[in-house]
Amino acid sequence: MSQENASRKFGIDPKTGRLIVWNFSVPLPRSRVGRVSLGSVFIVGGALGFLPILGYWMIPVGVVVLSHDLSFVRRRRRRLEVWWGRRKRARDTRADGGK
């Protein structure tokens, strides 16, 4: 695994087209239809997360897969990611006493 991939914990590797979730790497379909279908199945399965086998973890994975091809999903995901980072940074600053 390259240095870039070692620091990446969640997302799609642009070089290999593989979905990376922490230490796991899964190949994605090469076709756009396949990726959109897979992402949609993950989101629907995540919505049924109260059932055995399925889980709520499937929703963010589905959003990441969909954001690879759909620009409006990518923009929403990126906004959420920026908001979450700012929120975390502000919380960490308050915990450190403003240092």
C-alpha cells in the first residue's frame, strides 16, 4: 500500500478504483450503472438496518459510492465532511482550553 493510501481511511482510491474502508479494500464495478446500483443498494439496505445482517453502516458507504458518479451527492457529502471537520476542530479547541 502506498503512503497516500496508508493515510486514507475511507473513500475511493482514484488510482485503483477500489473502495477503502479502514484496512479493507474492495473493488468497485467499472461501469457507472454498476456503481450507482451498488450505492443505491447500500443505502436501501442501510435504511433497513434494524434487520439482521444489514446495518446502518451501509448508508455512509453507499453515499461514498454514489458520490463517485453523481455530482449532487458529491457536493452534499463534501459539505457534510467540511461541516463535520469544523465542528470537530472547534470541539477540540474548546477541550484544549483555546490553545
